[in-house]
Amino acid sequence: MITSKSNPKIKDIRLLKQVKHRQARGEYFIEGVRLVEEAFGSAQAIRQVVYSPRLENSSRGANLLSQARKKYPAAEWFYARDEVLDSLSDTQTHQGILAVLGKREYGWEELRKREGLLLLLCELQDPGNLGTIFRAAEAGRAGGLILTRGTLDPYNPKVVRASMGSFFRLPFLVNQDPMESLRAFRSLGYRVWAAAAGGGTCLWEADLTLPAVVLFGQEGAGLPEVLVEEADGILTIPMNSEVNSLNVAVSAGLVVYEAYRQNTFRSNLVRSLEQRP
């Protein structure tokens, strides 16, 4: 059992709280029973697992430990005191397990293979917002996310935790140049929409059944004007006139679900017509 917070292995894992070490090593860590279960069920590259006696206090935790040891025998396993795991944890009360994962790199091909709306996120800084967008995007069958340069690291533990497991299943590109991305979208036949608070096409009137990407800007500042000007159109969410803007995660969720609604309606209509005698 590891009893010291200064153990070299523990210190190495603790460094992954910093983005520079995550980038240099191509690794990140997750914690908590549910998130580790999601990772173990999503074919992730599990490199290390740290667990403490607290995990074995519940039948769910004990079962997770038993199954994971069989599934990932090549991973490094460390049994540590609860206090040691507490020094690594990014939450107020840890659940007795933490895993170090290798990053998965996606390319444009993964996005091209999937149907659904694409979202380009420009310089977002709030981990809760980004994690929530991952979750809403997967739930609404979006095709994937494109994160521009200046957007916070998606492997931040708070982002992964807020995604509730969607992070492991939804493809995303990182550190992308926004103008180059726009050119790539157009070469692939996507219509480019810029989400803005007003002056554009109402969300309910826009056709989102065609291949499309929607651009969302930074919390507070919004999209750079140059991106708005380069877009094929401006997309505006209808709202009470006394409210002039929405949280970016809420906005993204509304747009994703409108696209999901339109595509579901279209698919049902086509199916109904095909079944007519």
C-alpha cells in the first residue's frame, strides 16, 4: 500500500493537474466510480489505476475493481491510503478510485463519418460549459466538436467530469485554426452558421437537416467579428426581449436539439412515405 503523498508515482500523477504536463505526456486522469466505469466501457487506453480502501466499502466499487483488474491486467495498479488519493483528487470527497488514461487523437475523418450537426467552439474558457456541451452534443446526436486555439484544454478534469462520460464517445478536434476550419467545412459541403444574440435567422426557421456547422464564441465576448462575417449566415435563438443573451452551453444545447428534432421529423416522414402502399 502507498502511504506517502510524496511517493514518486503519486507525484507524477499529481502533475497531470497541469495542462503542460498533460500535453507533454499525452495523458490525463479521471476519478470517481461512474466516470471510471464509463472509461472502462469505452475502450480507452488505461495506463494506471489508483484505488483506496474507500472503493471497497461499496458493492459497486468492489465489483468495479474486480472486473477492471481482469480487463486491464497490463495497467499499473496502486493501492493507496485514502489520504493519498485525497491529495490527488479534484473533488471535495473522492470515491476511492482514479485512473490515468492516454489521450485519444481524432482527425477530420472521424467527424466526416458521423451524421449530425458539428459545433465549432471558439476560445471557450469555462470547464463546466465545455463539459456540458460535450454531454448535450452527444445526447442530441451531434457529429462532433471542433475546439479552436485558445479554448481551454478539454482534458481538464473538470471538463471530463462535467461531460458525464460523453467525452469518451464524442469525437473532437483540438487546437484548430478557425479560418482553416471554415475552409475545411466548405470543402466538405457544410453550411456554416454563426450563433449570435440577434439580427440573424431564427433558429426555428433555419434548415438544419443539411450538413451544417454552428460557431459559438467565448463566454461574454462572443464570436470574433471576422468569423461572423465569414459565416454563411447568422443563427439567432428566439427569447424574451427582456433577456439579451444565454449561457453558451445552454445555447449550444438548444441548437443541437433543434437540429435533432428536425432530422428526427424528416427521418420519420421519409419512413412513413416509404411504407405507404
